[in-house]
Amino acid sequence: MITSCSPKVEMIPAELAYQAEATTGEGSIWHPERHTLFWVDIEGQTLYEYHPDTKECSSWKFDRMVSTVVPETDSTVIIALQNEIVRVNLHDGHTTSIAPIPDENGKVRCNDGKCDPAGHLWVGTMGFGAPKGVGTLYTVSPAGTVTTKLKKVTISNGIVWSSNKKFMYYNDTPTGKIARYRYDADNGDILFDGIAVTLPDGTGAPDGMAIDSDDHLWVAQWGGYGVYCYNPYTGELLAKVEVPAPNVASCAFGGNKMDTLYITTARAGLSEEQLREYPLSGSVFCCKPGIKGVRANCFGE
């Protein structure tokens, strides 16, 4: 656990937004039309919609793990189930299949994902138990076409695009690094362009990720007790949001002014002693870090 950072690093406290006991709270994203925060509990097989005005959550339960959610319309979202991308009608809970995702006879499952500026869903997989290199990063088009983008991924996680649509940043968690790719907005092609950030020792591993209006990266760090902000052009650590939970899994900017950072956490992987020390693990937290985020890309835009 990091107890102190360099004097230049701003320390920002997070406060509780919604108390929960999610096994793995993941996939947070602000719905631009509903003005609510969506997130999932992967092992809990549940999609949540947090309403800031009432501080309550609506929920939808599924028959498989659910690992990511992206907005589509004011009444639909797209989710990644264990081995399938589906559309959820938020009015009646009805689901329709968009595309199956290869699960290697049940050995791998979907994990984190987001839509690119062209409206395609990028979603990655990981093996159960996280064996090295068995995951894949795919794109899913609105027509349901599934295309392989990266192979030999271990734990596919946070993914964002720069404001000029020329770069994509991506986390394969065990690497401890944030990779940068050149991104072609016309055809979705990517080309590895080096390591943008190497996480400081002792700060956990890169999980979910958000990008702000200055193109700085906000990275939920599993085992790092917080969300860390980096300048991807210099690799410099700029700020840390301190979260009272060891395993921080995802983050997303939201709110009416897009100036609130929402953070999800997990109880998975914690000992009984850690759960006693950090009883709010699995809850949703928030803070106002003094910067605005950017609107989420919707599926099919």
C-alpha cells in the first residue's frame, strides 16, 4: 500500500457513493442520455444503474458473469456476458444477442471493454485463473462482426482513446504497464507505439481506466488502494485518489458537468482480516478531482 507519494503528486480523498458488497465491482461508465452510472458485479452476474439523485441502484440479474457495459440509446445498453455480447432493454430487461465471443470450451471469459469513437465495442477476454497469454482483444461491430485485434493477452482491462482519435491506451493487467497504440479512426486498425506509463512499484496493477479532457489517464489499480492519474506523454504520476479499499477495479467520469470521478471496488482476493479493515470494499466511491472527463462513446455511433 502506498502511504505517501512524491510532493508533486496531488492526493485526493474519495467518499462513499453507494455501499455494496460486490465481489468484483467493474465496468463503470456514465450513460450520457440517462445521466446515470452503470457498473457490474462480475461474479454476482448483475448489472447496476446508480442514480445520483436518489443514491440508489436499479439492477438486472443474468445467468452468467457480466463484465462490461456500454451505452447505446436512452433505453438500451450493450453488455458483455461470459461468452456473448447482448443488448439489454432497460425498460423490460429483455435481451437480444449481438454476437458470441469464443470461450475456448469454457476456459476463458469476457472481461473489460469500451466503445471506440466509431461506435465499435472493444472487449477482451481472460482465462479462468488468469493463465498467461490465453486472452484476446476483439472488436464487435453493430452488425455483430467479431474481429481479433490482439492475441496472447493475459487479463484484458482498461481501454481509452485520445481526444484527437489518434491513440488508444490499453491495460493488460499483469504487465504493470499502460501500452499506447496508434489508432486509425477510419478502419479501427491499431499499431503498437510503445509504453506510455510504467506503474510505480508498490501501487498495484492497472485495471479499469478513464481519460479526462486533458488526455490524462485515470487508472484504477488493483491492490493499489486508489485511482492514479498519469500524463501519458511523459509517464509522470500526477495525482492519486485515495480509496478505502485495496482492490480498485474501475473508474469513470460522470455527473451533470462530467466532473465527478466514480470508482468501483472489489471484495475478491481479500483476506478476512482485510475485509474487517476495509469493510466498504465492493462499494462505489466518488470524488471531484478538479478536471472534467469526456462523454462515453455509444455503441453504433
